[in-house]
Amino acid sequence: MTTAIAGFDEEFMRKLEYLALVSKRFSGQLKAERRARKLGSGLEFADYRGYVPGDDFRYIDWKTYLRLDRLLLRLYEEEQDLPIYLFVDSSRSMAYGRPTKLEYAKRVAAALCYVGLANLDRVTAISYADGVQMQLSPQRGKNQIFRVFQFLSDIHPSGKTHARDAFRFFSTGSRRHGLAVVISDFFDPDGFEPGLNTLRYYKHDVVAIQVVAREDLEPEMRGQVELIDSESSAAREVSVTPELIQAYRDEVQRFSEDLRRHCLKYQLGYVRTVTDFPFEDLVLEVFRQGRFLK
Amino acid sequence: MSFLALSASQALLLAGLVSTLVVVLFFLKLRHRRVIVGSALLWNRVLDQQLANSMMEKLRRLLSLLLTLVIALLIALAVARPDVDGRETAAGPLVLVLDTSPSMTASVGGVSRWDSAVRQARDFITRSQTTRSYMVADTAGRVRTPVTSSRQTLIDALDKMTPFPGEQHFPSLSAPGVEVYFITDGVIPVSRPPGVREISVFAPTDNVAVTAFEVRIDPTSVSGYRAFLEVTNYADRPMDVGILLSGAGDERQAWRLDMEPGDNWQDDLDLAEFRGGPLRLRIEAEGDGLTLDDTAYAYLPPPGNLRVGLVSDEAGSYLETLLRLSPEVDLRVVRPAAFREDPDVDIYIFDGFQPADAPRGPSIAFGAGPSDWMPARAGAASDLRFTTWEPGHPLMENTPVSDVVITEAGRVDPEGRTIVASADGIPLILTEETPVRRVFLTFGVGDSDFPFHLGFPVFIENALRWCSGEGLAESGGLGHIRIPMATDQVTMLDGTQAASFTESGHTVIDATQPGLYTATAEGRRVRVAANLLDRAVSDVNHTRLEGPGRLETRPRDTELWFPMLVAALLLIGLESWTYHRRVTL
């Protein structure tokens, strides 16, 4: 597999292949679990119901009719693909760090897309900030991965983070319930709760992947500085002391812990990663949570 | 506190500028480095939680500014050399009075007493306390500063001061609590108020002086002159003295003397061999410390006859006979009826006749008449005697008049200068100098026994010389010489203009050096020989004071520049220490 899309080189593609193999191993074990409740034309028998005019008479159980003299219709569980919604935070705060959080998020999103496409799931990729900025129509099949790459490559950081507005806007359409993977730093002025609650409200299974830059954890600044918020451009003069740095670190930890607890409370998937953490390990961590591959 | 290097206003300005600069630089320094973070969300939470931290930040900032400001001000003000007084400053102004007597120019080894006085005054002003007010003045009345604490004003006044050979007066100082120091050599006594502290700049020196030089009419000759010379050695050692008398031509008369201490050499020299004109007497002696008294000038009238017009009714009168006997007089006798002013006549003598209009030239008039140009007559007086007169006036030189009796004289108002008066104060002889010289005798020749006195021919001779203006030069000391004519044409021997000014119709010559000054106005000349000829001044070693004294400065003021710099350095160290421990910014 080769690609010319910027940011996704040969090395990256090799890692995706590896992940695809791993995902197949996971999916082989869990295939029986991916079954929709909706009854349809699947192979697995589910139930009977009385025949009503208009039903497909091919599903009438003639043997039961002979025994009971009643027309019963055989119902089968319909096998369905899994809608996967990959929300990539493209607010300006994601442009922070080396590599940037957005760059890292794109790679994670690409990997998850690839795995989803390989499992014939319907993958929808969305970039959001204070609204839905770009959206890739649902894709299925590995051969669509290049579209995903192109989409991800076209994402550029802009705007402030208002996840609730973005998720509400996205979900108000006739969306199927699915797996919503949110890849973000969750630095939302409104807090992370409104956005995640919105996805829960629309009955999506939510996985929160918190991407944190090393610079977020260990800011390298001392003395008199003027902090500029990359999203709002608001400035604040600060005298940075070791005590303040430590207080900030504690606050970062507290923020992540709050997010984790929130996800635990509402049975949401949660993975926290730092941008210098190998993304394939991250994807496997997501797999281990069992939400991505059922 | 005051400042030695700057005035108070300058120091204040400096402090203001430095403070402004420091504050500006401080805030420039605090222009924070801009750091862009992905999101300030968590930073804001931390910072908002640390309100106490924020307050501390402000305090730290204030402390940093305060430290920086104090350091900068300490350094800036140290440059201005602040000091605090070392003693009580409640006293009034301190006045330095410098003696400008000519004896202050006496020098030893090239350093005069005046130089010492000025140097001491300058040192005193430079080193003394600055919060006190000072004044400097001289005894010549020429320089006097206001009471000020400005050192520059005082130093400038000292630079303007010079010794002045004229009259010396101690300045009037009436400020309360004033403290006065008089820097003097003590040679010339100057009357001063009690409480004045004397600072001596006396230093012994050698001096040989011309103590007398005068040209006189030779009483034994109707046309001769003699010079009286006197030289005195005031040195404490024998002096080899060269004396040279030089005239306007090539006339020279020289002497060489070995003078013991205190020796006084005199000579009465016949000037027959000298032509008319200026005479200069000069002495030379090695180690002589005072030059002002080494030269003296006089004037010898040039030879030549006066053209005198006698207007008299009486033919062959005593006065006519007397004038005809004088070899220096070309006499022309005119009767009153035939009187017409002749421009070829130098002087008219009116005997019992007064023309209606004043003659243009000088004149001598016997008997006060009714004419407007003569003193107004208000009656007559009889049986009068010469009782008071001015012996120093040129008219009365060598003129014995003590027993002159006047049978009748006019009673006139003393409009001119009264030279001779009776016991009742009735003017008998008056003079007038403007517009021309005139002599008025309020009695006629025949109304007194004056013509029968020995002094009468001398008086007539004196009157003719005085009126002609070609007589002997008037004698004047150095300093301000006042002559009774208003002119700005005052020249010295070499023709250069002399410093002078007019005051109340008189001319005042500023004679700071010996010389022969000639004042000219409307064709009339007045010569003044300005010489020191003052034994009190020339006796430069005669003083009431001890040897060189010292004008002690006040107890040294406490200058603060060094402690301020030390404090600034300590604060810099403290600031560095607190900065590295993040106590300050």
C-alpha cells in the first residue's frame, strides 16, 4: 500500500497494516457480538410473528403452518455494519505541541478509520471546533482509506472549541446510533461535559481520546511571561514560578482525572495519550476497551 | 541636606529625571515575553485560584520597582554630593570682607597678600557648609554680593575684586546674627564694627618707597621751580636703591644709594635744567615688594610769559608796577573806558572795574561789582581781617596773610568757593572754576593793606598761574580723584584714555596706578599728579597683626555620597539575591 497524501508516509501505512491484522484477530473473536437488534434478512433465527398481508411470503414457516394451521413468519436477526463517527477536534488549541496535537489526532483517526473500513464498518470522519467544520461522508471498505487520508490532510486548525454546538449540529440529522470517537484535548471553555453529554443524549457509544501535548504537561517557561490563548488570543501576564508550574501540573492532572471519572460514570470509553506516545499502542488500547471492535 | 556639586533645584531635577527614567525602564523591563499556549483554560484556573499569589506578584513588582528606584536615586544623588551640616546652622549669614588697601599688593616671592586673601576666601567658600548664606565684600565699596548660598556667585565676586588704592571703608553690615571675617594685612587701619574677626594675610616683605615728590615755586626766584624728593627704606635690611628723575626731554638726574633700614633720603633739587612738562621719579631696589610707591609724577610748568591785561583807572598803580616787574608777565594796561576784550590776552585783572559781560577767558577781579557774572553784592562790611583761608589751595601757596586788614569790602553771597573769609564768615576771596577760572576779591586794591604784605606778590603770582591753568599739577592720591570740571577727556601721559566718570558736574578719575592725568574741556586743562606718597601704606611691615593667619573652615560637613554609594551597592546585592530567589522580579 502506498500513498502520496501528506503526513501519511510508508512507515505510517505499514503500521496501519499491522493494526488491520490485529483488528482482524480481535474481530474474529468478537464477530458474533456485532449483531443489530433490528430484525431482517440475516441468517440467525430470531422469532416468529403472525403473517400480515404484504409480508414476504418467502419467510413463512410452512412446516409450522402444516402443524398448527397458522401462517407464521420466521424472523431473522439482520446483520448490520457499525456506524463509526470519528470526531477530530480541529480548534486552534490542537495546533499546540511538537508534534501538534492535531497531527497526532489525525494519525489516530486515520488508524481507527482504517481498522473500521477494513471491518466493513461505515466510517464517518468529522472535524469540529465551534461547529462542524468538515465532514467526510460515510465510507466503507479499505479502498476508501485514501479518501479518509485526503480528508484528514485537509483539516487545518481554526476556531475555538465548542463541542456541544458541533455535536448537536451533527447529531440532529437522521443519524444512526453508532460509535462516536472524539479525539480532542477537551480544552473547551464550556467544559468537556456538555459535548460528551450531547453525544450520549443521541445514544452514541462514546469513546473519548484525550490528546495531550508534552508542552501541556510540562510547560517550559520561566519568569515574566504574557500567556496568549491560541484560541481566543486573550493575554494574561504571569510571573511563572516553580510553584506555579507545579500548580499547573496538578491542574492538568485534575482535569484529566475529572474527564476520566466522567467517562467512567457514564460508561464512556476513555483513553488519554501524550503526543510523544506511539499512536499504534494507543489504537490497541482503544481496541482493548472492546468498544471499537465488537 | 544640601548638595556640593549641584544646586538644590538641579539636584531635584536630576532626581526627577532619574526617577522617571527608572520607572520607564522598569516597565520596559517588565514587558513580558509572549508565550502562546494551546489553551489558557487551565492556566486561568490556576491563576484564579492563586489570588494570594496574584497579590504577592503585585507586592513583588512593587518591591522590585522600589528597590530599583532607590538604587538609581542613591547613585544619582551621590553624584550631586549631598551633605548634612556638621554644626548648628541657625546663625545668620557669614560675611567675608577683603581688605583692598594698596598695601595688600605687597608680595613675597611673587605671591601677594591679596593673592593669599583671595585664595583663603575661595578655599573657605568651597569647603564650608552649604546651607548657610554668605556674602563677600571689599573695603573699596566696589564689590558686594547679596547674601546668598550660591558658591558660584561668591566665587565670581571674588574674581572681580582687585586691590584699590583709594579710600577704604568697612562695609555696613546690618543683618542680624551676621558673622564677619575681615581678611587683611593690618597695615591700613580700617574702622570696623566690634565683633569682626580678623584673618591676617600679613607677610613681611622689603619695600623702598618714594614718600614725597613735589614741584614747588622757588621762593628765591620769580620763575624758578624746585623739586622735593624723599625716599624711605622700610625694609628690615640694607637696600641698594637706584633713583632716577626724568623730564619730558632728555633731562635725567640719577642717584645710587645704600640705604640702611629706616633710612630716609631727601633732596631739594633745582629744576632749572629741566624743561617744562611731566616729571617722573622712579626708584629701583632688588626685592622690593610693593611697586605702587616706586614711581611718582609731577608737572613742571613750561617756561613762557603770560599775557595779562590790567583794566584800571589808576595809572602807575601799585598793581601795575608789580606786574611790570614780573619777568613772566607781558602786561597790557587798558582804561575801563577803552576796554574791549582782546583775544590775545590770557588773563584780565579788573581793578575797580567790572565789565557788563563776563570775559571769555580767566580773570581776577578786585572789588565785587554789580555785574551779573560776579558774586551778587548785598551791602558792605568794614574793618575786616583775613581770618580763615585754605592753605592748601594753589592761590594761597607760600602766601602769608595772617594780618591783612580790609577797611571796606563788599558783602557778597558765597556763590563760588570761598578761599579766604573774615571772622564773621564774610567771603573775602572767592574762586570759580566753571566755565573758566576766575578769582574774586571782594575789596579793592586800595581798600586793604594786602598790597603791602609780602604775601601779595606771591598771591598775584599764584592767581595768575592758577587762572592760566599752566601752573603746577594738582596733587592727588591714588584712587578716585575728583576735579571740578565735567569732561570725559581724561588722558594719561602716553595719550591713552584714563578711566573716569562724571558725577554732579565733576569728573572722577579712577587712578589705580601712579600717573599724570590731564583732563581737558573747552580748551581748559587740569593736570593731576596721582601718586601714592603714603608713608602708612609704604610701611608695609608695620602691622597690628601677627604672621599669616588661617581662615579656618567650619567643622567639616558630613558628605553623604560615599555612604549612599555603599548603600546602593548593598541594595544591588540584595536585589540580585532576592531576584535569584524569586522574591523580586
